[in-house]
Amino acid sequence: MGKCLVNIKKKDFSLKSSTSIFLCELSETEMDKNIKKVIDDYGDRQNYRTNIKAQMTDWKMWNKPGFNHLTNIVLDICKKISSLKLKKEKKNLVLHNLWGMKYKSNDYAVEHDHWPSLWSFVYYLKVPKGAPGLFFSELEDGIEIDVKSGLLVLFDGSLKHSVKSGVFKGYRYVVSGNIKEKIV
């Protein structure tokens, strides 16, 4: 058989659509305390080799103290916003991955997305004064979400986001994860 040549051409088009970012304020002191302890105990497991240029745990933390409770909260909220946004209930949402991070001054996250995840989220356990927010470059003029302790941010998994480097005192504790639809 001969070689099959494939000619791929790219054409870019602008979308006339919008996306939503959902902000939820949680007050879960015990959960936050448990997650923070786990992040501290785990230390850095990724050695700054991911898009996150900060201390980072393993990828599958959902059975760890505090993380397990956050998993249930996030999945419940994602089911609700999926039914609002998509006009149909999503019952088969599952957590694909979940990790904790501990940023120090000048740590950052390289711009990235979580495609093909349906939803991605970032939960802020502790945010020191002056710590940078969550930046979405693809949104009109680039949008930086001002973050604070207890804030849960949910967004489309294909939306590019990053964290800029910034100077602050203390540590910025964060949990992120991705939700996908389980095919049954």
C-alpha cells in the first residue's frame, strides 16, 4: 500500500457566543482546615513540572480529609449550573482529578485550559492580602477575578486561565479540579 498524505488546513473564526463564570462563597471552616493540613503534609509532589509553578499535591486527592467534602459540594453545584446553562440535568458528572496547591510570593500558573473537561474549578482556602487573582485572557480585554478566602470559581473547562506572579506575605492555599460527564 502507498502512503496516505493528509492535507490539513486551518481557518480561524470568531464566535458570537458568551461563556459564564460562576462564583460561590463557601463557609466551611473545618473542611478548609483539613485540606490545608493535607496540602502541608503532602508537600510538593509535582516539582514545578506542571503549569502550576507552586507547591502541588498528587492529582487524585478526593478521598483525603476535607477534599472529600469539597468533592460533594462541587459536584452538587456543577449539576445545578449544568441544568441552568444547558437546560438539562446532568446526573452523570464525575470528578476527573483534584489537587491542592500552596503558592508563595512570586509563584504563578502558566496559561492553560482543562479541555476536554466539561467544568473546571478553583477553590480558595486562604488568600493573603495582595495575592494575584485568576486571570482569563480569552475574555474581552482579559479579566482577572479578585479572589478571597472561601471563594469557589467554576468555569468551562476549555477556557484558558492563568495566575500572574505577585508579591505577598504568607501562603495562598488553593484546590483545583475538573469535572467530566461519565458515559454510561
